[in-house]
Amino acid sequence: GDLQDKVSHLESEKENLALQVSVLTDQLELQKDKLLELEAALAEKKQLLERTEHLLKQEVLLKKKIEADRLDILADIPALKLKVATTEREKSELESKVKKLEVRCCPLVECAPSNGENSPRVSLILRTFCRTIPASLFTRIKSNARSVTVLGTGGTPRREASDVPPQCVGHPAFEPLCSEGEHALAKPTPSQQRRRHAHGTVAYELFGLCLRMGMLKRSNSHTMDVSDSFHRGGLRATAGPRLGWAPPSQNSSHFTEKPVSQWKADTISSWMESMGLAVYNDTSRSYLCDGTKLLKVTASELEKDLGMKNPLHRKKMLLAVESLKPDASELVRAASLLDWQWTLRWLDDVGLPQYKDAFSDALVDGRVLNVLTVDDLVHMKITNQFHHISMKRGIQVLRLNQFEPSCLKRRSLPDEQYSPLDVSLWTNHRVMEWLRTVDLSEYAPNLRGSGVHGALLIYEDAVTCDVFAAILSIPGSKTLLRRHLSLQMKQLLGPRIMQRKRSRESDPGHVPLSPSAKVKTAKKSQFSLRWRKSKSG
């Protein structure tokens, strides 16, 4: 009986186990189905993630392109401001010359051809001369007329049309040409002869003025001819400061054809005008009458006799005179090829475009830049110590490259490999491009107007990683970003330069460089002369 009970008990357990196996099998099938569903959902999420990453890359590239376009537009703004200032200055100069001519020009002179019309040769000369003079000049002269009053055979005045273009009729400058034509005028009275003689003098002066005005060019238009047609894809005048600098259009050999000692007053005036010092031409003609006097001129004479109150204008003039001498060095001759407009573009390269107005007023060219001092900068109201150091290192790299105008590197090249010597030639814009390549693009705009360029990073030991981070406005709490910047600077500048900077930091008397520190200028005492007199007494 016990055996039968055990068998029945085992059979019941077997049935229970079979039931449990079937239940577990069903649960396993459910888990498999759920696992397949999760794997399908995971595959969809992976595809969505890949699409999102692709869109993110496209957005990053688009953002970089937009940022580059924005920087180009911002780089155009200083050039446009300079262009407007130059145009206003030229406009004021022309208006002053026109006012002088209005005062000196006399009313319409009566002249009559004997046979009623001018000869073809005279008409051709008049048309050519009219094209030489700007139309705006004639509109300012109130005595112009569209027809001339001529004398008939009986001496009575009558109106008669002329072959001369309307804007030229009645201008005193054309009376000598009319009187020398094949058809002579009726015999003038003595009073008319005196008036014509006076008008002839004014005519030649007007002709010389118009020739000068014809040679005037806008500073940012380079060699673009007025008659050139504008077409899509052409070069903009404002692109000059970004794309390249064109040497002065005037032929410099004009001033070296003969020795300076043989120069006359007109040559000296033209030479001063080529340097932007035309405002002193009226006084220079009477004082600097020949080249010998020019070579011996002193700063006190320039201030007293020529009225040069600006010390930088005097410095520019004296340095230009020294460069004309045969014993001038090659470095000085190379710096002489860079005019004041190139220097304004150099301020963009070193990241200090805010000082363009000061440099433009002082007419700082390559020669002055080569010997620029702290006192000169303070005179131009540039007192930021960091900016002084920036200009100092920028001038240093120009000297090392013999003032080659195209030595600085403004753009990156594909697959570019650079050494510290190459980095020293980087402009402010090129350093900003480097920041974008090392994932610091959000801080790159902070370099605009900071004075940071390649030569400053290479040659100035005081510009350490901490100073650079402060210029970029990276907070001290972001230690990972500052460490990332330090590693990238070490890779860019090399271990030798970074070790030199660390040694400078570890000096006991080292004072960290502040981007906002001002230059301390020694104030002269007002009582020094009185103290000396009392001491000598």
C-alpha cells in the first residue's frame, strides 16, 4: 500500500513539474517577443541618433560659415569709415580751391569771332580742356553762361551760340584759346585788353589746378579707372584692406631722377604732397625754395617757418629727408615704400583698428613706424600698456622681414603645417581662425580689438596662458577650458617657448601683465626752472 502511495505521489509531482515547464515555456516565448521589440526600437533610435548627428554637423559648418561672413563684414566697416573720411577731406580741399577760384575769376569777357564760328582746331582744344576739368567745378562758378556775347561789325553786342560745351562757356580760361584761333576777334578796346590779360593769368592757374585734380584718386580705389564698367563679380573698393595693398600709383622714380640738391620748390611741393603733407605746401614754397635748404631743415624750422605744430608731422618730414640721403640704410629704404594707408591696414593685422583715426591724423607711415616711441603713442592718446607691447612686437616682426608689405599671413591654407616662425607672421584674424579650429570659436570674437597676433604670442614672454585666457574672457572657474587652452598653446608655440614663458612667471619679481593697464608717464614738475634759478642764485 505504501508503494502505491509513493507512485501516485510521484505522478502528481510529475504533472506539477510538467505544468510548470509549460508555464515557463510560455513566459520564455513572451520574453523573446519583447526582446525582439526592444531590439527593433533600439535600431530605430540608432538611426535617429545618426540623423541628428549629421544635422548637427551641418549646423556647425553653417555656423562657422556665417561667423566667417560676419567677420568679413566687420572687417569692411573700418575700410568704409576710412573711405568716407578720405572722401570728406578731398571734398573740403576741393571746395576751398573752388572758393579761391570764385574770388579770383572775373565776369564774362566779351569776345567775337570775325566769321561767326570757331575753327575745328580750337573747338577740339576746348572740348579736351573741358573734359579735364570736373563738372562740379563749373557748377560752382556763378558767371557761367550757355552762350557768349559777341560784338557785331558795328560794335553792338549780340548773343550767339558757341561750339564750346555748355559747362565751359564763359569761363575765363578759354579766352586765350579763342584769341589765338584762326578767326581773330574784333579789335578790343584798351580796357578789354587789360581784362583779358588778367583773365589769361587766372586761366593758366586754373589749368594747372585742374591737372592736379585730374591726378587725384581716392585712397581705397587703387588703380580702378573711372571709365571701367561695373560688373557682377568685380573687385570692391572696400575689399582692398582685406585682399591686399597696392603700392602708391605715383612713380617714385620721379623724385630720384636728379639729386635732391637740384630740386626746386615745385618738386619739393609734389614730394610733400605724395606723403600727405600737402597742407603745408603754401608755406613750404616760400621757405623750402631748393633741395639744399630741404636737406638742412631742422625740427624748429619746420615748426616755426612751415607751421608744423604736430610733432609727428615734423618727425615724418625729417625721417623722409634722411631717407633721401645716400647713406640711408636698406631697412630705412624698405620702410620708405610703405605709406600711411598701408600702416592703417597694418593696424587691422595686429588687431588694433580702433587707433586708425589717430594714425591717420598723424600720417604715420613706414618710416615713422620703424622709430615709433612711447612718447609718440602717448601723444596720439594711446595709453594702454598691452597695446604698446602689441605694436612693439608687430614692428619687431616687420624689421625681421625687412618691412616686406606682404609678409604677414592673414588666412589659413589647406593642410597647413606651421612652425613658430610661421606663427610669428600670423595676423589677429589668423589667430581667431586658429581658435575656431581648436573648439574655442565662442571666444574668438573677444580677440577683436585686443591687439593679439602671432608675433605677440611668440616673442612676448609676458603673454602666458593665464593672460591669454583673461583676454579671451574665459572665467577662472572653467578650469577644463583653461587647461584645454594651455595644451593647445603648447602644441602651437612649442615646448621651448612655453618653458620660457613659465620661467618668466616663476621669477620672484614677476608682475602679471594686465590687458587694461595704462602706461605710467613721468609728469614734469612746473617748478623745476624756478628751483634751478634759486639754486644758482
